Amino acid sequence: MTKELILIVEDNEKNRKLVRDVLQHKGYRTIECESGEEGVRLAAEQRPALVLMDIHLPGISGIEALKRLRADPATASIPVMAVTASVMTEDRRAVIAAGFDAFLGKPISVKELLAAVGRLIAAGGGGRT
């Protein structure tokens, strides 16, 4: 059985590779890009089960990309997890207030990444973590 498709929007090649390798090892299919604009386009075209979105991206930010995803009925219900190095309490509150379904700080914990991915896919975007 092929697992769900996950879109990784991350401009740092090492972070992108880590997330991709971990998810693919667990059987998930992945697609990836380096900018918010490209992430919005790929989400609309591919309809992934989940989007992992960096906040600080070239071009539009992850927060702006999320706004565009939520504004489009075709992508509005796709769960989106912020994956960011901005881990201060106020940063986390701002990310969740922007409408992300979950928050994962960098450096990435593989265990936390897999747990959050599993929860979001199981919830189908219904609950925030």
C-alpha cells in the first residue's frame, strides 16, 4: 500500500533532504520545493495529504503561502504544519494564530516529526496539534 503524498516546502537543502529521507523511509511519498509560491502551486496541482511549510522562505513567507492555500477551496482543507527555526513562545503563538495545523521547531526531531505527521494525516486536517 502506498502511503500519502506529503509536500515539503523548505529552502534549506539539508533540512529538505532530512525530512524527505525520513518520510520516504516510512513509506510516504514526497514532493518538494524551495519557495512559498511554488508550494502553493504544487499543493493546488498535486493535492497532498499534508504540507510541511518553512516560515522563512524566498519570495512569499510560509504564512502568506498558508493564507493563499486557505483562500482556495481546492487547498483550504489540506493540513499544513509549520516547520521553523523560530521557536520562541511568541513565534509559536503567531504561527498557530495564522492558521497552521501544527508547529515543529528546528532542529528537527525525527520522532516529533513522524508523530505530528501521523496525527495530522489521521485527523485529515480536522484538529490542531
